[in-house]
Amino acid sequence: MEVNMLSRVADGMFWLNRYMERADGMLLTLNTLYIMSFDQETNDYQGYKPLLENFTNLPSEEILAVQHNTNFVLKHIICEAKNTSSIKCLISKARENARGSQDKITKELWEHINSMYHFINDPELPKKLETPEAMTVLVKLNKDFLLYNGIYQVTMPRGLGWAFSRIGKHIERCLQTISMTQSYYEPINYNLEGKEDLLYWRKLLLSLSGYEFYQKSYSNIAHNRKVVQHLIFNKDFAHSVIYTLTLIESYLNIILKDNNASEAVTMRNQFGRLKSSLEFTDYHQLTNQQLEDLLNNTRTEITQFSIDFSKLFFSYS
């Protein structure tokens, strides 16, 4: 395979999975906050604010104005063409990357992406989101993303394209976990000794598919510190930061296998430092300021790694 062809296909596979992971995470958060908006017993002062802050470019004042406006949020997040981060736009971008890599993805995967594209572009969809049918739309989209992940897992060959696609997916997942965690710790000033109850953390845990697992992990640690352990340091939780970093490292090693060029060595070292800084942190002794710094630094470093990774492998010069 020519280098340019490898770059084109690798680029397409990387962004296909990254866009789909972003849309999947955004939809899971939207679904969680939408369902819990009906719970009158929940003190829901943030509303959709964490979703809008992490997945849109809306200015702060507009977020404050619409953070409890369910009709606006549903349409803006799901099918607003002017919102370049909407699920509609992300699926469209993913489809374009899939089209460019069509000779490397399976027929089953292409057909499913195409089906999702046509559903999200249904001109009747915005009207349905203003009616009780909104829940049906959310359920279908959630199932479609589960199917996408299943079809990808079961049908795709485990070559270099697979490694690039998994790195894209887990970079996106890692950033989502950090951003969402920050959204719930920032309002309480990263207070690890606080007494926030499980109701406060439930939306965050559900948004990251970690609520049930969290409840099953028995511990005497208070919730404010235990949630950090679960979302950041739990090596058995598929959305934790350390789990995603471990997978990125394993696929990076596959891509860089037998590559001793200075750029490859630099990238290995760069990622090794990033992962080690987290691995050797004792969450039992973590202070409030250290938690804030750890999340900010890890987010900055994984973003920089993504930029450097793309420059190294996807440049066409």
C-alpha cells in the first residue's frame, strides 16, 4: 500500500470512529438528562448545561438562557444543521469518512451508517422532537449506535485501519469522560471531602454508562472521592480515563511496531509520560487542587497528543 493511500485510509478510519463516538456520548448524555428532567424530586439546577457546555459552541449567556428548554435542546443537539456538533452533522461527517474508506470497511457497516444518515435527515424529525415521539427517536438512535459498535466489533478486520479507528474512538471517549467529570466537580470546587449524595452523581455516572457498575463496587470511600476513583482510575471500567489510555497505548504500539524513527520514539515517550502521570497518582491522597490540575493537564496533553498523532500520520506533504 502506498504511503498516501495509507494516510488517506487511516485518516478516514480515525475520524469515522471519532465522530461516531462523539455522537454516541452526546446522545447518551442527552438521553440521561432528558429522562431525569421528568423527575420532580431531583434538584436539577444545572439542567442541560453540562451537555451544552461540552458538546456545543453556544456562548455562556445563551446556555444559561436555554439550559432548561427541552424542546430547544433536543432539536439543537439532534438535528440542527447550523450546529456543526449536532448528531446530524456528526453522522454526516462520519458517513463521508466511511465513503472515503469504503474499500476498507465492511458492507454491513456501510449500510448501517447509511441507514442512520437517512434517519437523521428525515425532514419530519424536528417536528417529532416537539411531541411525545421524542422518546421513541432517542430510543432508536441509542439502539442504532449500539448496533454500529456491535457491527464494527464483529465484522471489521483487525489490520492497521482497525488500530487507527480504535485510537480515534478512545481519544474521543477519554476527552468526554474528563469533560463531563469536570462539569460536575467544578460547581462544587472539586471538593473531594464534600458530602454530595448519590443523586448528585447519578446523572454523571449514567451519562458515562457507569452507574450500575459504580453501585456494584462496594467501598467505604465517600462518593466525592469514590466517583473520581471510578471515572478516572478504575482499570475495569470501559469509560474510565486510565482504561481508555491503556487501549490507546496498546494500539499505538501496534502502529509504531518496529518503527525506530525519531518521531515514533518521541510519540511513544510523549504518551508514556501522559499515562504514567495518571497511573502513579494515588487517588486516596489526592487533594482538591491536585484533582483540578490532573483533569486539566490530562485533557491538555491528550488533545496535544491527538494533534501530534494526526500531523505524523495524516499529513499529505
